Amino acid sequence: MIEEMARSFVGELKTTLIHEIIHGLGFYLSGTLSNIQDNKILPVDESVVDLTNAVYLPLCYYNSDKKRITESKNTQELDDYVQNIEIVSFAPLNIFQKYIVDLVYKKPIFDKLGYLHDEFKCFDHIKQSEWANGENIKCYNNLSAETKQNISEIALNYFSQYKSIGFKTNNGTIVPLQTFDNIFAPSASVGHVAVHYLDVAFELMSQGLPLPEELFDESKNYLLYTEENIEKYVDNNFLMYYLATNATNEVLMKTVAQGNKHDLIGPGIVDILTTLGWTEKDEERAQDMYYVADDVIVTELTVDVLNIKKFELDSKAGIANEQPFFPLPTDQPISSVPIDQPVSTAPIDQPTATAVVKQPIATSVDGQVSETGTDDDQPIEIDAGEFPLILESESDSE
Ligand SMILES: [Zn+2]
């Protein structure tokens, strides 16, 4: 029973590990969305419902020092240090992004943004304290009208539109990537294969039909695909869904993964990895040449370290930790709960995954982020139309 419940939330350990390793091999989105609002650039997560002023921003690197953070003795000392952390550079597009195409026109959506990181040089040396008070908007305003339009289109036409983009592999196939209507979920959007079950659910909803009872067992509060029904809802690239598939690997191997050449790793994912430059086992070595951009200063991402330290120091001092501590605009974003969507974005790489009750698609695969946003640990009930969800306040961390 407990094993079944655990699996319904995060899948099997082996599946989770392979999923995360594949992210590590380059299957991820670099950069995120931010909102331009009241002369400020604010981070976007699942809780932001108005994305009309959202734009794509490249990932930025800071000069923060992990050791300095972990050695802070109290909250004040840490806060003071953080205020002086500066942006040192922006990351170029990663290889994954270069193959993201519009699902209708099959054209790369980032093709005009290859030098975006250079255009963002104006932001270099902006301190965290200045970022928070809107100093950065001057730099944003200095971007060319064309660039502003392009980064806005990425946000509006693609990253916040359901089923709008895919990864075009070297053999011409396109693997649809996960996006949602009017929501950008940093832990789920773009860097995952589109969950097939959502298509099925949306199709039923559009016809005014109820969701199948077989996936909606109120008595158990958890869901498991069975050998009999799984092929209706899951395709062979399930490994890179942001939602875990809830089935045992044994069931997966007997059904949707049956024809896979590499067990749990479906053909679309293999094609994506070889397109990124990896060599498939027993196949000829890839001939692509890659050049490392050595003019970009790359620093270690320290947001998670910072948030953990902040939490530790606050707890010690008896301070309630309610605010996201380090809401940096283009680093790991802070997330909360998804709204108006029959989905949850709970993390697979976290043992304390989100509890999803009365929901057709339990679980999760992974994400980034730090806890916060809610006043307590009580589940939050959200009216999501036909999908009554009860979600715990959640956190993820890629
Ligand atoms: Zn993932």
C-alpha cells in the first residue's frame, strides 16, 4: 500500500534517476520567463496568471560565493551579503533550445535570439539590491525593439500556449514539448516531453465528457495505471514527462515501452539525445562539432544553497520563513501551485513530493524551486473547474 502510494507520487526510483540524468545531459531549458510590470522585471511562476507582459530572459550568472553563504552567522549578515551579489553574465542559448520549433510552421523559435546574451551585457554588474528596486528596467528599455518583440513572442505565442512547440530531431521527427495555456511552470514547462494524458483529458473535456473513472478513484486518493489501460494515456516517451507515470517499471516494459530499443528510454528521447550530440549505444559516433563559448563567465548557481541557509538561520532565530528569499529574475525561479489546469507540478527529485488528491493525474516528475509562498503546511484547496485539486504547498529542486 505505502509502496503503491509512493509510486503514484514519484514513480520508481530507477525511472526518476534516468529522468534526472537525461536533464543533466542537456535536456532542459536555459532561461525563464519574467514579467515586465510597474517598471520592474519580476519572476514568473505557476502563480502568475497574467502573462501579457511576460518576456523570455536568458539564464544569468551571479558572483555569489557558496562558502560565504554557508558561513553566514545570522540572517542580517546573509541579507547584507545577498544585496551586494552582482550579475556577471548571461548564458547563451543551450543546444536544446536551438532545436525547439513551432509545431505549426516547424521553424526554430529562437533563431533570432542567438546573441541575446550579448545584448544583455548592460545588465552585468547590477546588484541584487538594484535588481529589486527596478534599476534593471533601464537596461531592458535599451534593448532593440526587435529583441523586445522576439522575447515577448517566445513568452506569449509559445511558452504560455498549450501544445505550441516541439523538439525537432536530426531525423526530422518532432517530439512535442510540455507547455500550458496561460501558465508558465518553471519546473515543468518546455524542458519536458508533453504528457499524452493531458491531450486525452482535454479532448474529453472539450466534448463535455467526464474523465474516466479508472483514473479517478476517490476512495484511494491515488492512481495507478494498469496493464490494461496504460496505453490509452501514456506514450513511449513517458520517461521525460514532468508527471511520473505511476506504473511499475514492469508494467511499463510490458506495455508502452515494449518496442523501445533502450528499455525505459523511448525513441523520441533517444532521437533528442543524439541530436544534442550524444552517441547512441552500438551506433556510429556523432560527427557534429561543438565549440565551447569561452567568452561567457560561468559561475555556480547558488540559489538553492542560499535558500536553505536562509531557512536554517531564520528557523534558528524563530523567524517565520514566508517570503521567497531570493527571487532572482533569471536564475532558479520560485514556484507555488498551478491553477486552472488539470496538472500538478510536484517534484520527482524530492522525497516530499506534492500530494495530489482527487486528481486524474497524480504526480510529478520534477522541477526546481524552493519552498515558500504559503503560511503553513496545510493543503491548499483550489477550485480548478472540473478538477478539484488539493495540493500541498510544494517545492522542487531540479
Ligand atoms: Zn524533469
